[in-house]
Amino acid sequence: MVCAHTNYNLDLIKTYFHDTKFEIIMKRFITLTLGAAMLMATAQLSAQTTPRMGLCEEATQASCPPCASLNPALQTLMNNNSDKTIFMAYQVWWPGFDQMYLDNEADIDARVGTYYGYQFAPQVKFQGTYPNGGDGSLNTLTQTVINNNYAQMSEFNLTISAELVNGNLLVTGSLDATAAVSGNLKLHLVLTEGTIYSTQATGGTNGETEFHHVMKKFLPGVAGIDLADSWVAGESLTIDESYNLGGLTIYNWDDLEVIAFVQNNDDKFILQATKDSEVPIIVDAANNASAGNISGTPLVVCAGQNTLSPNVTIGNGGNETLTSCDIVYSVNGGAEQTYSWTGSLATLATALVTLDPITFTASAVDPTVINVMVQNPNGMMDEVSTDDMSSISIDPAPGTDYTVQVTIVADNYGDEIYWQITNSADVIVASGGNPNVGLDNVGTGVFPPPFSAQSYANGSTNVIDVTLPAIDCYTFHITDYYGDGLLGTGTYSLKDNAGLVMHSDVENYTDEAIKNFSGDATSAVSENLLSQGLTMSPNPVSENLNVYFNLVSQSQVNITVVNTLGQEVINEFLGARAMGMTNTAIDMSNLEAGIYYVSVVAGSELAMRKISVIR
């Protein structure tokens, strides 16, 4: 059993969510010059040969049911042969959610998809090829395969030693040729994490509790370090490399490993491999807290008042255990809020902190900027200030004038698709696809989904014109039952009233995608004087709602009240009103309890407020 509908065409099923961007989360990083010096040992005509160490590379996934059932036997085999074989796991993007894949999408995509072309999970490559000439199923890697490989003498001796100094990974060692060899040779250095627990990397659904030797980063990249195409016995390479690890998501800093191997890109055969499984950590400061990535925020925000509870990753860059610090944060340069964090973080450990809600006014034109600063580690002055600050910029949401066109082009699994549009009160204003999928029954990794006659036909194009009930911030939410998105053959898009694309599947999804947009962008952008002077009280209201507004000139005034279904429940024409402040009372006593949108139209200007009716 494998995790797939069928064998995947990875070029079709994968598009990049975004370019991986690293931010510095530790302190006093000194980027050292990468160097490798080729030394010719002309006096040495031969060298001591060593057995060929094997390298097993697995594609696996935290939401893949067969991975959970088959991985224990593979780990037992690897543990029993730790003197003959090195193991490394790639946490891939199918069939469902895996946070460890999101930790380094770019390297996994390039190695698993572009370089090797893995077709399912779990699947293994041993020495750069499928074991026993099979398809890479785990049962094709046997003790005999491992023994036969180790019985060969390698063309290289390879030794490395690694240490982490103030956030820089230093790798030294040597590569010595023991026999003549040629090819398109590359030296790869890979940072792995010995064990990651499901309580740390949340989101997987297959029940696995431990993930072993997880690839974290190819250093300096998946292309590796160029080696000479031809070697003779006695030639050697001195390895002396340094890499800044700022921004990497590491769950257990004391469990880092560095793997090195030489691979021939002509046939992808691995000539030699080695590993340093104990990487000492050295830092200079005693008390140092750092601010890392800000997450848990939408991709875009609608104009007007918003409330967010951002997440921030804090880190301990000091020798002392971090037990407390102050997290000071603000939006768009507004009032600062302080979150007093307490806990226990060992050196270089990190924690994800959900900050208290902060309310702010977002512009329809300018980005929303969230700034976070970490201060007072352990109640002391922070010894390094260069890593105290982190920020994120969120673009304004695209807008439309009361209408939006949704286009869903189904892939060959149209019954896995569901979507909906909700307003700011989380009321559904439009939906489509298989309602038995919904928002919760997604990323299951099983097939088929529950039946519904409303499901989209495979390969069908579905165009839905949606009328928005009021000026508001709306959310488009599309989900996939199996957890592999639209497989590259399907698409979705949202167009505004002018036919311009607001959102599409340029950033593909696996389980779900969530996109915001605003209704009546013109009014939101203009921030007209009518809107600035409009107030309504009381709110919540049970009987009469007092509406106050300021007119810049004599205007015809009309007030409407719309419910969350877009139905007009009150329409009062006030006629011509004189310039200046004016007011009127609207009888709300006949309305049911709930959320309503009260709009005031004065000449060419419109302003709206959301009102709660209570009973």
C-alpha cells in the first residue's frame, strides 16, 4: 500500500507555495567565507581503502497511513546496520499535511521531485537508485542489499567533524581518493535532526509519534559542492565550510547531525557517505532572547478595523536557560502591547508564542506592518540586540464592487473539492462542491470521499457569480478531501466585478487555501467624509438606532438595513438634507436578534456600519 491515488507526475502535482525565506533567529552570527582547497598529494601513490558506506533516502509523510505501518521495520533495519548504512528522511508534501515539509519546502521539492522523481510514499532510494532494481518499496531494501554494498571498497575515504558556534555550523574534514574515479561528482553536506516528536511538529494524521533523521537543510544547497571530474589515488580535498543557520526551524538543537556524501550525477550513484551524529553547541552570551518568524496572520487584510492574534517564534541564544522575557508588539506604528512570557528554553531552543489579540485599523492602500521585539531575557539586559526585532508586512486585500466570480476547474477528483465564501461574521454567503467534505473532512489521505450529488464532475469547469450582501471583508476557503490539492490539472480563481483576478491557485494548496477580499473596494479606498463622520448608537441595539452623520453639501439621503443573507429588511428614504451634522432614528424593534449592516447613501457617497440587534 502506498500513499497515492496512482503514481504521481510530480511536475503536475506540485507548485511552490512561496520562495523559502530565512530570518535570523539567533545572535551574533558571523558568516564565514566558504572554502575548499584542493591539495595534491603527489608523494602518495596509494591510500588505505575503506568499505562503501550506504545511504538510504526515504520519502515519507506524517499523514501517510502506510508510512506509519511500514516505517518501524525500516527503522529497525537501519538501526541494526548503523555501521554500514546512513539513513535520511524527506518529509514530503503528499498525501496530506506535514509541518516538517513546510519547514523546508525548497530543498525537499528539488531533491525529491526534480532530482530523483519519487512516485509515492513511503519510497526509498539506496545509493541513489531503487534497491534490487525494484520500485523503491520498503521491502526491496534488504539485509543482503546492505551487506553487498558494504562489501565493496569505495573510491574515497570521507571524514567530517561539525560544531555549532554562535549560530554558525562549522564543518571540517577531508575527502581522499583511494582509487581512480571520474564523473560529474558532487560533495553534499546535509543537516539532519535525529528525532522529531509529533508533539513538536503537529498536524500529521497517521499516528506516528517519532520521525527519525529528518532532513533539515542541504548546505549550501541541493546542488552540492562541485568536485573535480577526474581523481587519481592520493588526491585529497580539505573540507572547511561554514553556514549560518538563522531562520531554520529546529525542534531539538541537541540532536543535530551532519551527513556528508559524494554522488555522481551522471548515474546518481553514491560513492561514499559518512556522518557526525554529535554536534556540540557553543555560544558566547549568557542572556540573549531573539525574535524569529511571525506567523498565524492572513495573507491579506481588509481595510478598516481588524483584530489579530499573531504568533511569534522566540529563541534562546544564551548559555543560561531562558525562563522569561517581554514580547513588545505593535501594528502600523500604533500603541504597543506587552506579552510577558515564561517557560523554559535551553540554549538555541525555540518556542512558538501566541500573542494576545491586538486591534488596529488597516489601510486599503498601504501594507499592514506588525513589529515584534523581545526584551529583558531572565529579567536581565539582552547582551545582543541585533536579533531582538522581527516584522512582517501584510498586503491590503483586493476588492470588488458587490460581486465576485468564482471559477473552479476540477481535476480528475472533482468530488474531493469544496469551497465557501463567508463574511466577517463567519456567515456563509456562497458555497459549492461536495458539502460532505466541508472544512473539517480534509487531508484524510484515504479514498474515495463521501458521496454527494453536488460534487463537481471530473475535469469540469464551473463558473459561479456571487452577489455580496453588503460592504464587508469576505473570506474564500477551498478544501481538498484527500489532501493533494488540484494535482496541477485543476484551477480556481476569484475575479472582481471588472473581471480582474483577485486570487488564484498560483500558490497551490494541499489540504486547503484561505484568501480574503473586500466587498465594495471603491468606497473602502476613498475613505469618504461621510464614512468618517458616521456614528450609530447604541450598539448592540434592541429598539431605536440613532444614526448621526455629517454632510459636506445638501444631499439626498437613503438608509438601508441588510441582514447577513443579503436581504434588505429596512429601507428609509430621508429626502434632501442640509449640509452639516444631521441625525435620524431607525426602528429596529421588529428585527430578529443577529448581525445587520446599516448603509447610509448621501449623493455619491456611501458609508456602512455593522450593528448587533439583541433581544
